[in-house]
Amino acid sequence: MKVIGTALIIGIAVTPAVSAYDFMTSRGAGMGRTLVFSRPAASALVNLPAAGLAPGGWHIEGGYNRRFELADLDQLYLAAAYRVRSFTLALGASQFGRTDLYAEQLIKGSVGVSRGRVTAGASLSALQVQIGDGYGGLRAATLGASVALRWPRFHLGLSGDNLTRPRLFEYSLPSEPQFALYGEFEGGGSYSITGRVTWERLQSPQFAFGQLIRLSPRGDFFWGVAFNPLEYGGGIEVNVLSGSIGYAASVHPVLGVTHTVSFSYGSKSARPKSKEPEEF
């Protein structure tokens, strides 16, 4: 009962910052859940399938997250993305929690189509909640949509999740639609500045910003801050051949530290120069 009570208290505390249908990303904990459009990751493309991959490019990614240093809040994820001509396809699966206590399993697929500087996308999310001690499971599904704009040094994206207001069971409160506006400015190739605004009905908007610094061809450093609730963090990625190994962490002043360890691998065409024209 103590473990269940702790999990419920933390769940209530972080509700404004976490959506069950929002797929976790490798850099999210360290960058205030902002997105880096110029360095596409499969997990980020699941949430917003922008035109970050070059035609024929692919990327796979997996990771482990421990929220507030509690084993009962562990999360595992695996994601893959591929671009064929003007279409970007991404698929991710994750599990949060423990099946003998409380667990959430999420499968989310996205598709985006690019023309010129614009990418329009749609997503389908399926969530299963398992409660231990023989209480069974609950299931729900929802749709999302997104649009992204790309210039040589500036990227902008808008996404909407939970657009169908899904319910886990007939009399439960619906999940309200959640909208997020993302931006990135590339500073001459050595760094990027990112930002995010997230809002939904009955909740105050959440603001965040971050920065990715390219230390060398071997690795990157990143940091970020999110508000309402306040969390700040950072991390590092080490490039190995066509992949990378990453670590990100964030600190909540009351609840403690969250850790994310990730790995990724992709084709050499997975990270094009932003000045390359789009092909339809």
C-alpha cells in the first residue's frame, strides 16, 4: 500500500507535465521535453513526424528511464523511423511501471508527408493500463495531428494529441486534447536553441527551453529548463559510428532526479544538412 500511495501521489504531482499518450524521447529529460528538428531521433519523430530524415534515411532508438529514482516508475521504450520519398513513418512502443502493480503500455504510430518546407502529419495511439492483483486491464485509443515548417536555420512544429478525448472506461474522465508548439534555431552549426509551449483545457500552459551544443564530431552536450512544474536538467550524447549512446537527467526540486539512458543507430542519410531542398 505504501508503494501504491507513493506512485499515486507522484502521478498527481506530475500530471500537468506528462501525458499518457505522449511518447518519451531520449533527450526529453535533459532538454525540458523540447525537440531538436535538425538532429532527428526516432522517438521525437513518433510525436511529430517532421522532415528531419533525408529520403531513404532511417533511425532506430531504444532507452530506459527511471523517474524520481523509483524502480516502480521505470519506463522502457523502442522506436524506429524511416523516410521514403516525401513520407516519414515512425513507430514506437513503451511500457511504464510494473505489470504486477500498475503499468501503462503505449503503441504510437505516425506518418508525415512533406512538400517544400511544410510537413503535415497524423498519429494513432493505443494505450493499455494494467492494474495488479487481478483487476485486469483498460484500453483506449486516440488520434493526433501535426504540422511542421522548415527553413535553413529555423524549425517550427505544432502538434495536437488526444484529439478524440479518449476514455479508459465509460464513466472515467476523458483525456483532454493537448497541444504543443515547438521551435528550434540553429546557430551556425555549433549549437541549437530549442523551445516548447504546451497547453490543454483546465491546465496552465507549460513553457520550456533548451540548448544543444555540438562539442565535436564525437559528441554533443545539452541542457534545458521546464516550468509549471519546475524541472531542470542536462545530458550528453557520444557518437559511435552511425549511432550514439546518450544520458539525460532532470531534477525536480521536491520529487528528485529522473535518469534516461538511450542508444540509437541510423543510416548516414539520417541527419541531412538543413539547407538541402525537400523532394516530393
